[in-house]
Amino acid sequence: MTCQPLSEGLLREELTALAEEGFDVSSPTSEMDAIAGRTDDEAARRRGAIEDGLASLPRRADFHSEEPSDLDGIRAARPDGPRAIPLKIGKAALADKTRGAWLGRSAGCLLGKPCEGWHRRDIEETLRAVGEWPLSDYWPVLEHAPEGVHYRPPTDASLRQNITRMTRDDDMDYPILGLHILEAYGPGFATPDVGSAWLHSLPYACTYTAESVAYRNLVDGIEPPHAARYRNPYREWIGAQIRADIWGWVAPGRPEHAAELAHRDAALSHTKNGIYGEMFFAALLASAFVESNLHTLIEIGLSEIPHNCRLREAVLDTVDWCGCDPDWEATWERINQKYGHYHGVHTINNAAVVLMGLLHGRGDFERAIAIAVMGGWDTDCNGATAGSVMGVILGAKALPVKWIAPLHDRISSIVAGFNDVKLSALARRTTAMQQRVLGQPVSVASSLQC
């Protein structure tokens, strides 16, 4: 396939991704600087030559992480873990936790939606200006937003006075799509099945960053696992991590199985830490059905990803900081200092913010989702994941009415066939799928060799 050279912007994003993965990009960066801003044919030719040379870049001597993308390689590099935990809860409790997962994820996502992409400081300044700091409810309608603030219009459906359901959001589309994949292809689905489901049920215009690139690659005939890598500088961003939940929800007490399902999904669009983020939270969520101690859950999640990877380092740092810091603001400063160089929708810094919300939330649903959102960056993603974890731990019956009642048990989605459905119906279908997944062996499909 003959392709035009990458644009200057995309090529620089690729260099950033390679640098984060430990490659020495000093030479191509200097070459890019020499033709910066140029659009002539010679500059295009030189950009093409730079792109062609990226596959042979050397590793930096100071980079020591080992980060495979294939499932066998990941499992060979992971630490010991429980792999499966006895599921000692009854059907009613399991159903309640599953419903809590859908409700908790919806509430956390909706809370973070109005400030998606904002920096932490902008969130605090805006909320203080309208007398709503710290965040303790859905964002209010403002007829006149503070000067310079890009606030949602007064009619926006995600603002407090306008909420009638969980509005459409990609963070909720993906668990719905994952449920559809399980129902359509069964628990033994493979990564190409995920791609087929995307092409048939997910509008391209509603995909972003890594998902958009992978979708385009599929249309161009590029199959997994190459669809995740080809011209995809977003391969370690948060897109896979937000797809983790359904795989944990359908494999209660089976963290290894949940992580494998997550890998099959993530490998379509992501590599390395992009994959690990999905596997980590899937395993954590699967374990949350039988374990409520967050430190134990985090340890189990880490047991399904490589021992020597950047995500693990960030997780352990965050756990340590949350244990010694007096408040979440102090922990956020540490996260920002060490991991704030990552893009605002990268897996690593956002995973740290989710864990900051959970740990400083100290078992309180409202505190957990509010802190995860007040931390900034990908706020709807982070609120959703924190809400999902707390929803499983607490169960639907224990979730505060203040956060759940405004949803009216409804959700909108762009996934074909799911435009307007009940959250309770999705929970029942998830519970039914749990029985099919739990009846399967842990390894039911061969992994792609990445």
C-alpha cells in the first residue's frame, strides 16, 4: 500500500510515543526541526525518509522497562497472582454488584463529562467561582459562565438541572459494545471479531485517537495486530483502558480470565501500556466482586501485567503517595510532577488519577468519583472507572440516591441496537453472560503475536 508521508504534527506525535517507549529519537527530532513548518515536496520527501527510519531507532541506555504486547509475553513477565478467587456470594448479591457497576460507571462518567480535558487548576478555579468547590454534585447549569471558561451551554444534557438519563458518551458506548461482542461471538471471541463488531456497530465519526486509527486501518485492510501499530501514535493512550470494565464484570472472581478478555479487545488498537491499562482494571474489577480492600485489588490487578513496566511503576508510586499524603491535592501534585508530561489522555497519568480517587475516597462513592474528576485530564473516563470500581464493591443498593436517581435507569448510545435502553436491562444481560464466561476455561482463544 502506497501512503503519503505523515503530516508534521502526526510525525512529531509518533516521535513522542517512541521516546516514551524508550527509543532514542534525538536524530529524527533534529531532522524534523530542520524542516519545521515546510509544506514543499522536498520537506514531504524528507518526512517520508524520517518515518521509514523509525523502525531502526536504538533503545536509550537509561530505559529499563520490558514491555511486551502479546499475551504470552505479558504472562511470562507478570508476577505471581491468584488468577482466580472463589466466588462466595449468592446470585442476588452478584446481580446487585453488577447493576452497581453499570450505575456507578454511568454516574462517574456523567460527573466528569462537563469538564472533559480540563486541567485540575481550571476545574478548581471554575468551581470556586460558582461556589461549588469541592465537587459534591453534578455540574450546575450556568446562564453566565465565568469569563474565559469554556463552559457547557445551559441546555447541555449533562448539567445537573437537565439530567434525565446517562447521555451518550464513548466511555459508556464501549462496555455496551463489549457486551454485544460477547453476545454475538461468545466468550471465545477473538480480536478480529472485535474489529468486525466495530465496523458493523460503531460509527467511525464517534471514534477517537487510537480507536479512530485502528478503525481506519481495518477499512484499509490492515488486520490485527498490525492495525494497532501502523501509523498509530496514540497506541498507549487511554482508549483501551476505558474499554476494560465489561471484561471484569463478566468474569467475577476470575482476574486472569478478565485480563485475557481485555487483551483480546485492547490488541485491536493498542500496544504495551495501552494494553496493560485495560488488563489491569479488568482484573481489578473482576476481583472486586469478592474483595473490597483496594490495596489487595490493586495488587491483583498488577499481577496480570508485566512486573517491569511503566504503568506498574506509576501505580505503585500512587499507592505510596496516597498512603502518606494528608489529602488528594498533595498526591495530585506528585502525580503531576512525575507523570504530568504524558498527554492528557494517556493511560499512565490517568490511571494514577483514578487510583488517587479510589484511595483518597476511603470507601465513599461520592468522594471517589469527585476526586477522580477534580484531578483533571480525562475526567469522564476517570470518573467512570472510579465509579465502576466503587459500584461493584458497594453494590447498587448501597449507592447514594443523589447520584443514581437522576439517571432514571436510562442510557443513550450510538452502538447499533442500543440507542435507548435501561441500565437495569444491561445489568441483567451482563449477569446472564457471567454464567457463560464462568463456564469457560481461562484460555479459550490463542493470543495474537504482536
